[in-house]
Amino acid sequence: MLTETLVGPVKLVTHRERPDGSDALSFPSGHAAITFAGATVLERHLGWKKSALAYVVAAYVATSRLHDNRHYASDVLFGAATGTIAGRTVTRHGGDKWALAPVSVPGGMVLVLSRR
């Protein structure tokens, strides 16, 4: 969902015509973004060895968009980067620590939520 939220508006704003002239929604490649987002989520959960095939599939999908003359290389690269960033954004692992603490302020109290 995050990937589509990022890609859709950029397509509408840039209004870049496809190499085959079919429409003006070329930049960035949604197919590349979605497949790289999925591969990245798998990699974050399973590790790089178990997700290597997902990256091979993502690369195949991305390059097929070039071969089919639906995208320019920059469309595919930006789409892949967007998907990778989105995938990493929604999968956090490790030492995130959250704390909720009351803090005294003049005239009252405030609850502070912090992440480390």
C-alpha cells in the first residue's frame, strides 16, 4: 500500500510519456516498485539467502518493462529504489525502544512518547 501511495502521485505529477507512446504515466515504474518492495520485505524477514529468488524475480520484472518498451531505464531504477525504500520502511527489526513518560511542565504535565 505504501508503494502505491508513493508511486501513484509521482506518475500523475511527472506525466512522462511512455516509450511506446501509449500514455503519460511512465515515471516511475509501478511494476518495478511493487516487486522490489515485496522482495525487500521478504529479505528483511527471512534474510538475504532465502530472499534471493525474490530479488531475481523483481529484477526480471523490472527489465521486462524495458524490453516491452513500456519504460525508460530511469523509470525502472526509480521504481526499484522507491519499492526498496518502502519495503524497508514497513519492516523494522532490532532495537527500537519506545518509552512513554510523564513530564512536569509549568501549569501541568505532558506525556512524552519517544523512540530510541
